[in-house]
Amino acid sequence: MIRVGENFPQFLLPVYTPGKDEEVNMSMDNFQGKWLIVFFYPADFTFVCPTELRDLGRRYDEIKKLQGEVLSVSTDTVFTHKAWRETEGLLKDVHFPMAADHAGTLARQLGICDPKTGLADRAAYIVDPDGILLSMEVVAENIGRSAKELVRKLRALNHVRNNPHTACPASWEEGEKDLTPGLKIVGKVAEEL
């Protein structure tokens, strides 16, 4: 299983991109030099999943402005992705690539494939422009995630990447004060904020 700070696994997955009637293969090489949010969800034509993808779709432009990309992934096929995107009204704002991990290979590599159903868990990964995993979360199947929080984490990760030797306190938002860890602030963090 992968840990934060390690290289995200290499993959090659068929992808459907809304608005394009073609199937292409994508790998980590397609995202070199960009932040990448790999957004696993259990299945197309379900209930919580379209609400999450809509939420993420509404923040897609923000992510792209941060030099980021989204790759949503389930164990469905690209054909199912296309049919779902075209029929589910909540997905009209989804313009990011939708990958098909139909055999569950990447989900198993990440330890998020349910052995009973073959479906991926509800998991999100943020990978830096060098391919290093910096954030991951897995939640229960019946709990939707917040795209706002994913983007907040992406902004914080980008901030500390661009400002080495800093740290972001809880709920940090862009423009707020960061921290410079060291002995000088031990026991005095409140004075720094």
C-alpha cells in the first residue's frame, strides 16, 4: 500500500473525456508537471457519486488555475462513463477525464478495492507535479466528500511547495498566515497566528 511521500503508482487506464467521442489511454506521464487529484468513486449510475462529481466539476476551473488536473476513476467502463455523463443531469458540469479501472488493478494497488464487490472505495489522492503522493483520504461509501476541502488542501500543498520551511495551520486558507516551524514557536503558536 502506498504512503504519503512516496511516488504515486504508474498506471495506464482508458479514459472518457466529456465532449470528446473518443477513448484514449492516460498514464502518470500525462500529468507530469501538474498537480493531480485522483478521485475514486464506487460506481456510475449510483446516488452519492454524481453529487460528488458535480461538486468537483464546479471547482474544476479553480483546480486548473492551480496547474492541477482531476482524474475521476471507477471500475466502470468508459462506455458506462459516457452514458452516465450524458443521462445524469447532475453531471453537466463535469468536464474532467473519467478513467476506467475496469479490472480494478489500480484500486487493488492502492488497497481500496472491495474484495466482495470489486468496486473501488470512495478515495481521493493529491499528487504533486513530481508524482509524489501528498494527501489521501478514504471515506465510507455512504458519505460524500467536499470538493471545497480538496481544493483547500491543494492550495495549502501548493503554498508549502512554493514556500519551503513553512507549514499551514488547521483550516488554512490562501492569504492567511502560515507558520515557520522551529524552536522559537514551541509553546507559542498562538502568538504566531
